[in-house]
Amino acid sequence: MRIYDEVAKEKPPGGRVFAVSIPNWSVVPAAREYGDPERIRDLTDTFNDIAREEADKRGFGWIDITAASLSGLGTPGWIASDGLHPGDNQYAAWAEVIWHSVRQ
């Protein structure tokens, strides 16, 4: 994971680095345009597992926003009008999870 290696080189002594998971986007309306939603979910989970392992190896914190990406599914503003990207309410949910993790 080249980006992790580059960040690790630049990390100041005593500084903290966090990696954030990819959200579960297999449930959004446009997901089917990119393949089977179950396969998308499996690939996303696999990516996140590897990304977390690599973060752990370098002493980075890990922030999993998967549950937050699903918590408001079906509510207005959760998915952007393009049917693919998160809406403002979902971004706010992610921010809450991230903020909770970094302020500790």
C-alpha cells in the first residue's frame, strides 16, 4: 500500500494518522450499473480488511464507517440525486464517526 508508506514517512513524531474505510455502496440505486451488489459488497469488505491490516502494520488508527453508511438508508438526503454518491446526511453520519474516533 504505497500511499500508507508515503504517509508513514511524513508522519511527525507523536503524530496520529487514521485510515478510513470505504463505505458500503453496494446498496445504492446505481450499484447495479457496476455489477452484482453482493459482489460489490464482498470486494469492498475485502478491500477494507486489507486496508485495515496495512494501517495496523504501520500503527495507524482505523475508522470503520461501514455501519454509518447504512444507518440512514432509505431516509431523504441519504443518497445524492445521482443514485451513487452519499448525500449530505450520510456525510454527516460519517463525520460523526470520524470525529468520535479522532477526538479520543
